[in-house]
Amino acid sequence: MKSYKTPTPVFTDEMKKTYKILAPNMLPYHFDVIAVIMKKYGYDVEILKNESRAVIDEGLAHVHNDTCFPALCCIGQFIDALKSGKYDLSRTAVMISQSGGGCRASNYVPLIRKALQLEFPQVPVLSFNFSGLEKDSGVKIGVGMLLRLAFSIFYADTVMSLYNQCKPYEKNAGETDRVRDGCQAYIQSIICGRGYRKYKKITDELLRRFSAIERTNERKIRVGVVGEIYVKYSPLGNSELEKFLHTEKCEPVIPALMDFVMYCIVNTINDRKLYNKGKKTAWIYGLVYRYLLRVHRGVIKLFEKYAFEPPHDFEYLRKCADKVLHQGVKMGEGWLIPAEMLALCESGVQNVVCAQPFGCLPNHIVGKGASRTVKTLCPSANIVPIDYDPSATKVNQENRLKLMLATAREMQNKSL
């Protein structure tokens, strides 16, 4: 039977010379740096910053209402941007990352193509993944790009952590923001050069700049943020959670993106142990994991040198996971969510927000479902799951957060 469906446009190497590529702003600290790396390799990437309610409405209008909230946000950003009139639609493409795991995120590309089909059928969709998905329209990632991406994540994680450790305590308003912006520019200037792998020197420079910020010795409420990877980091997805916690005079403690990267790598290694599959792949990933872990531990030592709270050692996170869930539980963020919850609680961050998007069943199970076990292990844990979906209002989300903070302040006053 003859099909009358419009052919899907494919992004070719030739298009790299003339096309603007739009990407959703999932990670504010990381994606601007990643965009610079991709430009080095010929991809003219622009990170979208449109985050109004119109974005959500466009998402609702172009995807099925059972689709998970992160997909709705990303597709809404694309449609809203393409309708803005800022771009030459005959020379514009969109790009999305794919995890490759048992998650609807692995199927975002078909969802985006379907959403674009009616109004923007000429716009190609690129896939950014390490799993071999969408081979005809995938970003070609070589060893050089891969290394730069890995180090950019370490550096952006460092800036994110230091910013949140300084911002609530700064004596001179706006100083932390200026240092953050300067550090972001510094990373972008060196990540495409030859010395980008001198991570000790670069991380030391970032720490030095933030340590120069004048800070008070006030005692603030520290709030950990865990959950599904999109709503954990994206201001659009989590209703600007980090900014809200700052306005409430709290210190947000947001785990590193590198935790998720190493979690994905470890899952591949575990597949070999659990299911006797992928012997060669597991061996290669084992080498990558040991290399990243060595850099990761080097970063931890530098944090300690400057008396900043370092990121958790990833092997410690794995031990925390073993107290709550088997490491074979890997759908969505799997064992990483309860591992981060327990690690935060054991390191003194008793207040934890678990960000849960609509339509993400695995993360509801390992988030809400595992929180009881975490509370049993840490009775003083103050864990609140916050649902993020198109119908949830920012006011209701913030009211739930304020209730959690009221409990946190009561606990803090009792401990004085």
C-alpha cells in the first residue's frame, strides 16, 4: 500500500556548514560549554533559553498527554523557538540527547519528528547519544570530542557546586554571579584548546576564584536535590528550583552530572556480571570508568584543599545504593536516586527534594518508593517528593517546599 507520509529530513555532513542547531537548556551550567565544543567540530549549536508558560502550552499542543513531562518541555521549547521568527527555517535543525536506556527519553526523536511534521516538516532532528541510536541523523562523536565533553562536565560540575556553596553566604551582593560568569567564560576559552586536560590546574583556578569571595559564617538550611535528570537540573522543568532555594536563604546541594555519566557506565559493566553480555563493551567501559574515577578523585582532593564540600566519591555512592537497592535496578535513574539521597543524609544534608516528572514511572518507584528505606537508615531525613507536570502550579510546588523548609528550620532550632 502506497504511503503519503512526508519523508523525514536527514541531517547530513554538508548541512553543518549552513545550519543553526537548536538544543533545549537541560543543564544551565553545562550546555553552554558543550555548545562551544560542538562548534569546534562544525556544529553551530544554540542553547534555547525560552522558558515561559508558552513553552509548556506548545508542548501540550504537540504531544500526547500521556507523554512524560521532560519530553513535553523539550518539544515545547523547539516549537516555541521555531515559531518565534528568529530563525531561517530552511537552515535550522533541532538536537536532543538520548540516554539509550529503558526510558522514554530513548524515543524522543520519533516524538519530536511527529510534533514537527505538521508545521515544520523541513526541520531535521539530530540525536546526541553514545548508544548507536539514530545512526543516519546522529552527531558523530570521536575520541577528541568525547574527551572534551568529559572534562567540560567535570569543570561545569565544579562551578555549579562552588556557586551554590558561595551564593547564600556572599557579603557583597552579586559577587558570586560575577565569579561564576567569569569561570564559565574561562572554561569555554580553554576547553577547545590543547591544555583542556590539565584538570588539576584548571580546577585549582576555579577554586581559587570562588575562594576569594567574601562570605559570612551564617548557618543556612542545606537542601539536596535529587531525581530524574531533566527536572533535577532544568530551570524550565523544575520551576527554577535552585533560584527559589536561594531566595529562601538556603544552600542548594545539587549532585554532579558526572555521577549520572558514571552511573550509566557502571550499568554497562554490571550487565556483564549480571547477564553475561557485552564482554568487550564491558572491558572498554571498565577502562573509561577507572580513568574518570581517577580524575573525579583528583577533583575531590582539590576541593578539600580549599575547604569546600567536595562531590561524593562515586564508589561511596555505590555502597550507599547497596544499602537500599540492588545495582541491577537501572531503569531511569534507578539506584542512583536512593544512593544520592542516602549520601546526602549521611554527609549532613538532611533535607532532600526528590524531583519527579509526570510520566516517569521508574523514577517515581526509585524516588518515592525508596525514600522510606532511606528514612529508616537516617531517621532525621526530611525528604519531600515534588511532582512536576503541566497542570502543577508553581505556587503549589513552592508551598510544599516551604512546608519542608519549615520542618527543616524547626529541626535546626532544636539542634542549637
